[in-house]
Amino acid sequence: MKRKLSNTSRIIVFIGSLAMCIMFFVPAWSIYLIAPQYPEGLSMQIWLYKITGQVEIINGLNHYIGMKHIEASMFPEFDFLIYILGFFVLFGLAIAIIGSRRLLFIYLILSVLGGIAAMVDFYLWGYDYGHNLDPTAAIQVPGLSYQPPLIGHKKLLNFDSYSYPDTGGWVIVAVTFIFFIIWFFEWRKYKKQNNMTSINKMPTIVSLLAIGLFLGSCNPKPEKINFGKDNCAECKMTIMDTKFGAEIVTKKGKVYKFDDSHCVATFLKRRGVELNSISKTLFVDYNNGDFIEVKTAEFVVSSQLKSPMGGNAAAFKNKAAAQKKADEIEGSRITNWATLYNILIK
């Protein structure tokens, strides 16, 4: 009897091979940096052929410790990765058409070897990036290197660094895993002629896997601050002034409310909540009381503002609104949260 894949398996292999084309349009890997002055993090996405994200901000920070300037030209792999993915897509489609279990096994072996090669290449890049530092850098810590984690978490100075697959990477992992399940069930079918029940269960198992992989995550929501009733999570004072409130929302939906930017900075500095668990950091718009996300907020700083706990910084939704207020206050200045945080914790 020829060891051909069942029609169901061939259809799944065909769809899975086409699904890998998603990787041409989404990032494969992500690196996140989180610190108190960047509570919502800085991100860098690595695609098959380019790098996106807040790369220039990361380069600006890395410059002070002597790390290389990150740019696409430092990744020669970008010249051929799209062709490697194209090969796997076409190989998968060929397996679906021919229906060969032996070819599917070869496909899986090549996939594992390719994954190992990619991890080794990424590790070597990270090692060079974190160890080969400029000896004339402004900040030098003898014996300390800044190699990012291969996968997972690592502490680098006051930054928490995270490295893991992005959408494209997870698609490849999911498709390869599903292909392995198909190969395993097909192998068992031809190994034992009486186990047709197992192969009939395969579509259900694949469906459950797909559901588990693609279920949407919850979207934590902020809560309205009840001025005159809610207490500040840091100083424990009742939040009274409607122009200076703030809020931190965790990924699990827990909400911390504050009466002043100084309290937010102190809370983050002492790690009142783990930085990687923060979903949103919001400030109350000085003009209308609406929430503004920290990454877009502009702050006017002046002793004349007299906020509840001495932060004396008012948040505005954009530069124009902040500038209008700053023009009304002599000696005031406009800044972003990263700079303001460093001022407040001194």
C-alpha cells in the first residue's frame, strides 16, 4: 500500500502552506524594552526584510553605552530570507498535491534545522551587539555586557528586555506543529491498520489547536476617576484636583489611580506593579479631563501649576495644546514623560 496522505491531511497542509505567506506581511520577531521612564515600552520588530518600531529611540539610548547603531544593513540575512520562506511555501504546496508522507517528514526535518540555524544566528548577532561596545562611550560599566535575551526576559541596567516571536513567528510555529501532528497521525495510520479512529479525530484536534492559538485576548479598560472619593495608589490621599489625575491599567485589568505625576513616577520607581504587566498608563488632560495615553502626552512643567503632590506638571493631548498653556506661564517648559520621569525621581 502506498503511503499517501489522506485527503483531509492534504487539504490542511495546503492551507497551512498558504498561511505561511502571512509572514511576508507581518513581523517575525519582536524585542521589547520596558523601564520606568518608558512604562509602555519601546519595541523593535524584525521582519524578513526590514526592521520597524521605535528603532531611533533605542539607538539614541544605546549610543550612551556604546552599542552599535541598529539598521537593516547590519542584517545580511534580509537578502535571502524571503526566498527561504518562498521555498517552504512551495515545498508545502507540493506535498499537498503529491500527498507524500515521506516528503512531509523531510519538510519537518528541514523546518527544525532551519529553526535551529535561525536561533544560532540570532544569538551570535545578539552576542556581538551586546559585547562589542565602543570604548569611548559616555557610560561604561567594567565587565558588564548588554546582550539581549535569545528568547524570554533579561535585565539590562534599569531596562527589562523581552524577546519572543511576533505574529509571523507564531504562524510558522503553529503551522509546523500542526504539520507534525498530521505526520504523526498518518504514520500511526499506516503503522497500525486498525487505528482509523485516531485519524478521524485529527480534524477536531487541529481545530482545538487553532482555537487555542488564535483566541483573542481581553482588552483592559481604564476606570473613570471619582474625584473626591478615590484615593491615590501611592500617597493614599483623596484625589481632588480634576486637572492632575493619572491611572495605570494592568494587563489583567487592575487599575491604579493617582493624584499627581510625582506619585506615578514614585510608584513606578519602587515597582508598585511589574512594568511588564502594564497595559496602559494614562494622564488626565489638563484642559478637559479626558484620559491621554502616556506615549502621546505632552507635559507643561512649572511651579505655578501647583499640582497636589508637587509634580507641577500638566498633561496635554498634543504639542499645540501644551504650547498654548506654556505661553501663558512665564518660565514654563514642555517635555515628554520619559524626561519628566527622570526629573521627578531625582
